[in-house]
Amino acid sequence: MAKDVKPTRKNLMQIEDRIELSERGHDTLEKKRDGLIMEFMDILDQAQDVRSGLEEDYETAQQKINMARAMEGDVAVRGAAAALKEHPEITTESKNIMGVVVPQIESSKVRKGLDERGYGVLGTSGRIDEAAEAYEELLESIILAAEVETAMKKMLTEIETTKRRVNALEFKLLPELKENQEYIEQKLEEQEREEIFRLKKIKAKKEEEEKEERAAAEAEAAEEAETVTAD
Amino acid sequence: MSVKETDGTSNYEYVTARVQARRAALFDDEDYRKLVRMGPSEIARYMEETEYEEEVNALGSRYDGVDLIEHALNRNLAKHFNDLLRWADGELYEFIARYLRKFDAWNVKTVIRGVYSDSESEAVEEDLIYAGEFDRQFLDRLVEAGSIEEVVEMLDRTRYGEPLSEAYGSYEETGVLIPLENAVDRTYYEGLMSGVTETDNRANQLYAEFLQAEIDFRNARNALRIARSNADIDPADYFIEGGELFRASELSQISNSLDELVTFIRDSTYGDDLSEALDELERADSLIGFEHALDAALLEYSDHLSHVFPLSICPVLAYVLAKEREVDNIRAIARGREAGLSEDEIENELVML
């Protein structure tokens, strides 16, 4: 990887900038991950309560409807159920938990009064009321469980994504960038050393040449002096 | 629609003799003890060897399991009650019919619910119990009605015609069946008492007292249901005339509080009979035990009357209640076994003398 990078000072500066940005991003993502985990733990507790409540409500509703079917007869229970025409309504909105959009489910007309269930009061019994009540309660628990468990799943996906991003930054991108930085620094140092060596060599060569020139000049001057003396 | 002419003298001797024979054939504690230990298919097989043989065999190809048992029970109940109406003459016929009209009310409500929920006519027909005064042809025509308005029009010449026409406007306004169902039930309960109190015959007076108790229990049951539901309902709207326990005006005042209502019933003439049921109601915050106790009290009262006045409407009434209770008990056992209830739980739900 490092060999693909041109060891230039410009690249080094760019890499240093990227390292700084990545480290900042890593810190932020780490904080986000920790925050999400804390939120998730809260939702998890809530989901566990809701789930156990749901199971309890289901058991109760089943027991009540079984009792109503046993004592009033299946025909009577079906008849009372057929009298209901206004069904519960559900609307979904969304809320944001640390950047995760989770659903918020609002329900209406789930709990009904004795005068809203459709069947006549005079000819029916408390068993049918209690079965209807238990099922209304169960429906509310199902709606709450749907909200909490969807939020939990979305949080979990987001935690996974954030964790992958943190790991990618920590174990892949940052080490690579640092390796590139080191490579370029080494290369630049090496280039610098080479340059110094080259300059020294040139200087030495120049000095040698100057020395030679000076020696030649001196020799020439000595030769001229000898000639004058001989004349 | 076939309604028998009620002129002529009552044949108490004949009807009560036949009723005594029928009553002796009802399931006893030993039968229930056996049934509680059986599964639904074993119960159906056991029924094949009893009084219910004809119905179980006739319906065996259409239904199975607990549905077979429930439909066989309903058909057998209808057969027995039709026999009562067939045997009885004069005043006795009228006394029996006024009680059995609860099945007419049931059938009218079932048809209205079927039309309201766009159910198939075959499905509605399956849920009818042919034990009242309306004959099969009339009920079949009702089932085929295309709209609730048509049902109300077809019932125009019956006792339910006028109350249903009056309630129809309210149904159109609200879109729920409550006004129509309440009109039907109110007509039935108020019809129970009409003219029955004006008699010198002690047995008939006691019969009237029994009907009053039934209405009082129904009012008490409904008032407690309304009080428990915390719904914004005036209990006076659901009050049935003819009872002794409440007046409509005082019911509105006391039924805001469950405690007040319980205290009121405790201080009434039924207080001693229902004290255990009221204790249970306060303890368990559930009406089921209370309703159970009301059913048991009515059954016991009717049985007591049948021994005091053997040649009157009382033994017939006691038989009607005992037969209904048998059907309820067998159905409870079968459904209870199907739902996996324990033997003890099922036995607690049975009402036996």
C-alpha cells in the first residue's frame, strides 16, 4: 500500500490531515457507539419487561377466551365478536435516538368501553367483557412490543455499523495512513540525506577542481618566473 | 312464524309427568365426573351412547371435536324445548313460551349480527338455536335478509317489531348494534313479567317471583359490569323493568361506585343467598364468580319450587333450567378439556345441584 504513495511533501501533508480527521472521526464514532450501547441497554431492559408482560397478557387473554368459550359457548363468543365493527387504528411517527430513526407507534380505539364493543349489554355476560378486556390489553402490549423491539433492532444494526466503522478506522485506515506517513517521512529523510551527500560530493569535487586549478596556476606562475630568471 | 294458540285449559299433569321422566335422564354428578376425565373426542363418543346419540350422528359428518359437541348440544336442547311447547296447552304453554323466547331473542340478535358483519347465511344459520317460538322457515327467511332494515321489517309483526323500529334510528346514528340488541333483550325480559303477577295461584305467584329474581339478577349483573367498566354509561339506560331489587333512579345513583352497589345488594333480600358470591367479587375483582353464584342460586331456587309445587309450571321451569345447565356443563367440560384446563379448574366452573 505504502509503495503506491508518492513520497512527496504535499502527500505527507495530505496524509497528516487525513490522519487528524480520521482520529477525530474515530473518537466521535467511539463516543457514538458507547452512547448507543447505553441507550440500547435501557431499551433492552424495557424490551425484556414488555416481552414478559406480553407473554403474561397473552396467557391471560387465552385463559379468558377459553373460559368464555367454555361457559358461554363458541357461538356466543363469535356472535359478540361479530358485533364489533370499529377496529383499532394505528399511526406511526418517528423519533431520533442518537441519529437512529426509530418508530413511535400511536394506537387509538384499542381500549373500548362497554358501550363501544358493539354487543348489547343486557343479554351478554361478564365473561365476554373480561375476554374482550384481556384481548384489548394484549393488543396494547403487542403494539408497545412492536415499538420497543423495532427500536431495539434498529439500534442494534446501528451499533454494529458504528462498531464496524470504528474498527475500520482503528485497525485499517489509521494504521495504513500512519504507515504511509512513516514511509513518506523515511523517503523524504533519505532524499534529504542523499541531497546532502550529493551536495557534499559536489562541494568536494569543486574544491578539488579549485585546488587543481590553483595548483595549475601556481605551476604556471612558477614556470613563468623560471623563464624570466633564465632570460 | 308459528305461535300456538294459547286458549284452552292447561295440561299440567301430562306435561309435568313427561318432564319428570326427561329430568331423570339428565346427566348426574357421576356422568360429569367421567366426562371431566375425557378428551373432546371421548366426550363425543360418550354422548353417542346417551340422549345425544341422534344429534351427534346427524352432525358427525359436518363437524368434529368440540364443535360437534356444541352443535349437538344446541340441537338437542332445541328438540327438548320444542317438545315442551308441543306438549303444553293453555296458560302452561304461555308460561313456558315466555321463558323460551330467550332463544327467539338470541336468534334475532344472531341474525342481526350476521347481517351486520356480512357473514355467510350458512354460517349464521349454524349459530341459530331453534328452541323458541319462531319456526325454522321464518328464521331461514330472516337469515336471507339483505340488510338490518329488512330484518327489522320482517320482524314487524312480532313482539320485537316495535322496539326494534324504535331502536333502529339510534342504530343508524351510532352505527353500532347495541341499541338493537338491547331492544331485543329488553323486550324478552319485560315480556317475562307481563301479566304474570296478577294471579291468586300460589305456584304461579312463585313462578312470578322466580322471574323477578331472574330480572333482578340480570340487573345486578349488568349494574356491576357497568360499574366495573368505568364507562360513561347511565345504568338506568340498561335497566330492565319488572324486578324488585332496584328502581331505575336509584340504580343511577349507586352504580357509580362498585362498593356502594355491593353493599346495596348485600342489604337486599338476596343478601344472604349471594353473600359468598359478593365476598368473592370483592376479593377477586372479577364478575365471573359472582355470575356463577347467580346461576347456581337460580337453579337451586327453581329446583326448590319444583318440589313444593309438583303440578305447576315450577317443575317445567326447573327442568328447563336444569337442561340448559346440563348443556352448559357439557360444553364447559369439552371446551375446557380442549383448552387444556385442569380437572379442578373445570369442576369449579360447573354449576350442579
